[in-house]
Amino acid sequence: MHEILDGVFTWSRLSEPHGYNFNGHFIRHPDGNLVIDPVEPELDDLEHIAAEGVARILITNRNHSRAANKVREVTGARTAIHPLDRDHARDQGCVIEDPLAHGEVVGPLLVVPANGKSPGEVAFHWPGYRALIVGDAVIGNPPGRCGLLPEEKLDDLPLLRESLRTILALNFDCLLVGDGTPILERAKARLEELVATFPD
């Protein structure tokens, strides 16, 4: 696990079928530490997370519960996901306690809609850091650019495109991704380049 921004840590697992990393994020915050979309941690990473403590585990979409149960077991943190993605995550064995609602503020993060890949996908906007944290709405692949998952993995591509157009109204420079390589500078410009390829 390494510090990617001040107080923001990430750890990764290479997905060989995809050819890029899956990423989990840990945010140190005085109101309670947060973990987002935790991938399977190495033992020392899990020990670090347990020692730091976690108040909430936030899941961006139905497929990103990943190692949430493991983090929950060692920290006692409550796990939250949008209600439209909750049942699928539970069917995958994830223990879900809390809903996430659009417009809700969790620690420093604002929950924003990112529907399209799945009906309940959300992203997290961190105005103080000018950062956006996404799950599957956007991937960081190829490195340094924004991309989308293959269309067959998306529930509603036109809806996802509209979600991303709306997200461009937010103020951010940094994009932390659940899949691929983060973009730490001029990330909004990179997302604008992707959105410019969408049909009208």
C-alpha cells in the first residue's frame, strides 16, 4: 500500500485477463477513515488498514465489493452501497449494512451518480482535493487516458455517457480509478477527451 495523495493510500492487484490493475483506496480522515472498493490486500496491507482503523467501507458498484468482507472483519467497519446495486452485491456474498444516496456526504466525499455500467453505480467527488474517485464508470486504461469497459459489460451505454457528461460539471484535477492507472494531473481534460468521442 502506498500514499498516492496526502492521506490517501492505494493498493492494487493485477488482473491478468484485463491487463491492468484493480485498485482499492484508503482515506485517512479525522471524522473516520474510509476504504473504497477494497481489492484483496497483502497481509501487511491488511495489518496497516486494521491498525489505522476504518469507519466506513464504500462500494461504487455491484461488482466492486471485492475484499470488503475481509476489511470489515478486521475493522468492524460498516459497508455501504447504492440500493439499486445492493442485492447483486449481497448475492455475491458481500455483507451490506448501509445505503449510499446521491448527494450524501461521507467524510470529505460527495456521492454523485455514475449510472450506466450498473443501475446504482456512484462516484465520489472530493472538492477539497479536487479529486474524483470512480469504480467502473471510467477506467484508467490505457495509462494516462480515460476509457470505458467493453460495451457487453455495461447495462446501459447511453445512460453511462450521460452520467459522464454530468460529472464533467464537477471541479477535479485528479482521477482515482478502481480499474487501471490513476490520473493525478489534468484528469478532467482527459475525461473531456473521452466524452468528446461520444455521439450526440
